[in-house]
Amino acid sequence: MSKPEWRRLPWLSWCVVAATLIGCQSIVASGVSRPRLAVLLPMGHRDAELRHNFLQGFRLGQASVEACGEPFPQVAWHGTNSGDAPDPQLMPSTELKLLVAPPSADLRAFAAFADERDLTVLLPYQRGQSLDTLRGLEGRERLWPLVASRQEDLKAMVEAAMEAGWGRAMVVEDPSALESTSSKAFVELFKAAGGIVESYEAQPIQRVDPRNNGRLQRFKDDMAWSWVPTVVVADAPNGPLSRELRAEQQQGRFGGGAPQAPNWIWLTEAEDLQDAPALPWQQLGLQHPARGAA
């Protein structure tokens, strides 16, 4: 599976946001002698690059606060190893109100610590399985995750598709699939990048309920007639629409060189593409969620 790797500084943007959020507390904190804000900085022997990116982003966030004319509050910095539970001995101050967790934070340990100390904990970068864990935690109202915009994921896929020469496509969605929420944004970004979206309907997105045999057959006929070189699939790899289309293409029923063509683009989260089957045609999807310096 061909998958774009999107940029190289995973922490910079989150640290900008983290520092800006911390700056919003500066008016409250300015009259307090002891820090009310603490940052756990990863200090493991493999954390040098991560620490550098974290600090670079934090400085940008601090500069943005100060540019607004507000003093940046005093921050207590503490070293830790990624994955370690928070150590109460490092942060004995009763004035502490906001804690920035390190990467690979143990969410359950930090949730318990936040409850015990009446703290708000900022989690600078959370995706996938970590967010699933967070949803089920008691006390999660004290944990603030910062997540990447889905728009950045879609931009990465559009950029990779255009670089691969996949500039003409048909977009199909199962309206009941979670991936369908990304179809419209993908089309807009794809067109803005110079891509052409084929459609046999008034709307650029073909909405196909796989339980509706008439709609499904109409789309199959359109695909076979158009010989479109790329299809954008807004469904999970094991979803009912994906299974139907995969079976048809494997039988060579889409024209234009099937089953080697058309290519497929998946509007699916990176974590859900891990078990996507190998197929005779090329596929494009996210290797990991968007990261970036913006």
C-alpha cells in the first residue's frame, strides 16, 4: 500500500497551542509567587529530538502570547521519562493548577493524579487508541487532549494523490460510514489542487447505500462506463460497500484495465488501514495521522 508520510515535527504545532493555552492563564497566575503551571519535559536518552521540537513549539507559543501584550506566567519545568507516571514529589506546590503531560503519557495515571491534586492536565498530542482509552476514563473532564485537524490528514492524501498522477477520480461513499464525513472536504481540497472529480449525478459525490441494489448497480455501471483511473472510497476497508466494490473489481468488471485499475484512495483513519488486504491495484492511504510544523 502506498502511504504518504506527512511532515516531520510531530510536536511543534501542539506545543504552540499548549503554550498559548497556558498564556491564557497568565492574568490569574501573575500575582502568585509560586508557579501554578508545570511542564513535564521528556529527558530519556532517546528523547533529544522530541524535546527539541517540544521546546521549539513552546517558544513559538510563548512569543505569540507576549506579542499580545500579556506577560507569560511562571512555569515549573520537570524532567521525566516518556511513559512514566507523574511523581507527586516533583510537584508539591498546592498552587499548581495546570500540568502539561509528556508524550506517551499513561492516561490512567494522569487521570488519577489530576483528580487527587485537583488539576487540569493538557495532553499535547493524542490520536487513535489513546483517544479511545481517554473516552472511557473516569475523570476525563480534567484531561484536555489536543488532536490534529482531520483537514491536515486530507491535505496529505490530496498532495500524495497529485504527486502520484492520480488527478482524475470518482468519489463514492457509504452514507452510513464514518468516512463519509470527510468526503466533501476531500473533494474541495482535491479540486483546489487541480484534480478533476467525475460524477454522473448533480453532486460530485456518489452516495451508495450497499443495501440498495439499484444504487449499487448504478455505480458499478458508471464505473465500467467511465474507465475512471482512480476511485476514492469513503468506507472502512471491511465495510459492506468496500467489500462489494472490491469483489467487482477483482472480477475485472470496472473496465479500464481492471483488476489492475482503477487505483483506490481510502478516506480512512491510519489505524483502520492496518488490516486492509493486499490487492492487484494500487492503494493510497495514511501511514500515520498528520504531523507538522504549522
